Amino acid sequence: MSEPVDNAKRFTKTPSVVRKERNEKIAQFVFLSMTLAMVLPLVLIVGFLVFKAWPSLSLDFIFDMPRNGMREGGIWPAFLGTLYLVIISLMIAAPIGVMAAVYLNEYAKDNWLTRTINLAVINLAGVPSIVHALFGLGAFVYAAKMGTSIIAASLTLAVMTLPVIIASTKEALSAVPMSFRQASWNMGVSRWQTIWRIVLPNSISGILTGIILQVSRAAGETAPIMFTGAVISVNIAKDQLFAYGLTDECMALAMHLYTISTQIPNVPESLQFAIAVALLGVVLLVNALSISLRVYLRTHRKW
């Protein structure tokens, strides 16, 4: 007669299982450490900026005009000009970039010309901003005779952000399984209807992610707008939302921060940090609107 098996011994972990669980905990700790290593510096930087800027931060700081040679007052002209530049450049770059990516991914044949275009798009994404600034100066300010204006600066920013939008959109479209398209075609649906009803709804998150990533770059660049449309100082009506026209020059937060930090003496330290926080706030505001749109489109998908 065989002896009864002890349940405690039956479920005892083997050395192999113990080793795997130990390796799993080590991997979790390493990945957590890597995550904290990325998040904590960001939190510390933002906290430091807010702490230094706190004496100058208020609603009046946003909606007031600069005074006393920009050593006092607010940032309304620069804040409004940054919104104009970011929104107009995205309105230009986003539709063109998405349509170009749709053509390259859905319509264009895989040949040497298409591969050359894709390579050129990837290479253009890494071009320094100062090169885009000189291009905008020659193409829009002089050749197109737009002069230094908001539209010239916005077009320059659009050209700068366009390659990344095209590349990210193309990757998002490529991530949609081919079986989705084939099932739609087999039902007699045209290629464009398939793109509009099937491909784009399933890739909208990736498309908006690429666009969101370009918001901070468009808002924080100084060189492209310095040559094409930004000025050190401009007088506009206080609290007026539509104070700028497309052919007007404007102030921008990035250039305003550069100016008061390097060109104007005796500027309070808290004012400089407050402008940096305001610039960060503009980026977060536009990002929040884009993310809200992405969440809305994702949750209202019909299937």
C-alpha cells in the first residue's frame, strides 16, 4: 500500500520556479527604476520652475501687458502670439501631412521613387531648426513677398513639423491590418471609402499622437520665428483675442524669454521663470485639447 502524499510537499516550488520568480521580480524592479528615472527628473524640473515663478504667477500676469521695458507686467502679446503660431502652423501641417501619408501608404506603388520620397521625409525630420529658419526667410519672406509676418512664421513652422507628421501618420496607417482592407474590398467598397471608414478611424490615435508631439516643438522654437515673423515688442489691445492679423508681426513666448534673459538687464528672476511656466502651459493646453479629441474619437467609434 502506497504512502499518502503530503499536499505541502506536492505544491512546493521547485528551484526552477524560484529562479524564474526571482528573475521576474528583478525585471520588474529594473523597469520600475527606468520609469522613475524618466518621470522624476521631469517632475523635479516642473516643480523647480513653478517654485521659482510663483511670486509672479497670476491671471494678471497672463492678461497684462509688459511694462517698464518688459521688466514688469505680463505676457499677453507673447502668449497670444504663441497661440497664433502654434494653431495656424498645425492647421497647415496636419491636413497636408495626413493626406501625404495616406497617399504614400495607400495609393503609391512600392518603387524607387516612393522609397526616395520616404527617405527624404525621414531625413527632413532631422534637419536643424536654423536651416528651416533660413528656408522660411528665403521662400516665404522674400520669394513669396509675405514679409515678416505671422503667416510666414506659421508656414515655416509647418514645413519644420511636416516630415514628422507624415512619418508618424504613415506608421499609424501601416499598423492597421491588411485584412481590414481586404474584407472591405471584398464587400465592394471603394478604396477611398475603405480608407475613410476603416483605416483612418483605426489609426486616428497614432495620427494624433504624432501631431501632439509636434506641438511642443512648434511652441518652443525660436530660430524659425525670429527670422520670419517674431519681434521683441509690439503693442496690442489688452485682453483682445483677435489682436493680430495674418500679415502682422507678433511676439512669442520663446523669443520673449530669450530676450529678457539675455538682452534686458535687471529683470526679476521670478519673471523669467514665470514666462517659462507660461510656455509650458501653452504646450500642455494644446496637448490637452488634442488628447481630448483623440479620446472622443476613440470612445465614439461605432465598432
